[in-house]
Amino acid sequence: MRKLHFLICFVLAAFLFTACSDNKGGRQETADISKPAMKGGQASVVDDLSARNIVQIAAASEDHSTLVAAVQAAGMADVLANPGPLTVFAPTNAAFDKLPAGTVEDLLKPENKKTLMRIITFHAAPGTYDLKDLKDGMKLGQATGDNVTIEVKEDVIYVNGAKILGTVKASNGVVHVIDAVLLPPEK
């Protein structure tokens, strides 16, 4: 319940920050992202000096187009672009391909937005957890209020059985690329 409260407060704070900020003195422009759902919100703000945020990293990766489509369909791009810090476990397109046929297409339908939001939120942990912070047996609290388990086998790190393939630092946290989609426990 406390984590749900935190998530709600985080989303509200992010909304207020975005709504109340002004652009005096800062050079900002809309990103040239080909997907229309990414334009216009916090996720589309870029400048020439800042490091890329989590959404910009995913949008620039050919291996994460399915994840980007899911984030857009869930309406969560602006949440994942805000200051954070967040640790995001980002499944590759190949990870989504491992799901049963038709699963991704079904989740992207507007009537499944709530389920999709829960799945995406299960891939994000409040705070920044670099590889060195992920220890064998560690339980990491996700934004859904559920935990994932970290395993280390022969110097390879897994989260709920998904292998971490690589890590990218973002301006608002860290992105761990994984080889499977994490599914939250049934409620």
C-alpha cells in the first residue's frame, strides 16, 4: 500500500512539475521522433546538452520498438521521462516475441490499457540500481508494489529469470536491457 501511495505521489508530482515548469532561458524543442504519441509531452523535450532520459534511450534503440509502442499505448511515456530516479528493466523485441502469439497485439488494444500499464510499471523500480547494486537473492520493489528477485549465476545477473544483457545510464536513472518480459503476479 505504501509503494502504491509512493507511485501515485510520484505521478502527481511529475504531472505538477511538467504543468508548472516554464521555459525561461532554457533551449528546448520537440524531439524528432517518428511516432506521434511521443510528441508533445515531457517525453519529447530535448536539448543539446542533457543526457538522454529512459524514454529517449528506448526510442533510439531499434531493439526496443515493441517496448516503445507499449509505453505509448499505455500513455506512460511522460512518466518514464520525468526526473526519477528510476531503474527500468527493458525487454528487447526478441523478448516480446517469446510471448504467446497475439499477446502483444492484444495488450496494445485500448481496452487492455490498465493491464498494459501494470505490466510496464512492473518493469520499473523507484531509485537507481546499477549492476553493482544488484546482489544475489535481493528482492527489489517495483513500482507496482510487487518484488522481483535478483539472481547472480556465474557473474551473469538475472531479474525474475530474465537475463540482463546490457545497461545504459540515463539522465533519470538506469536502463537494464533484459531478454524476457516480466509479468507481474496475478492480483
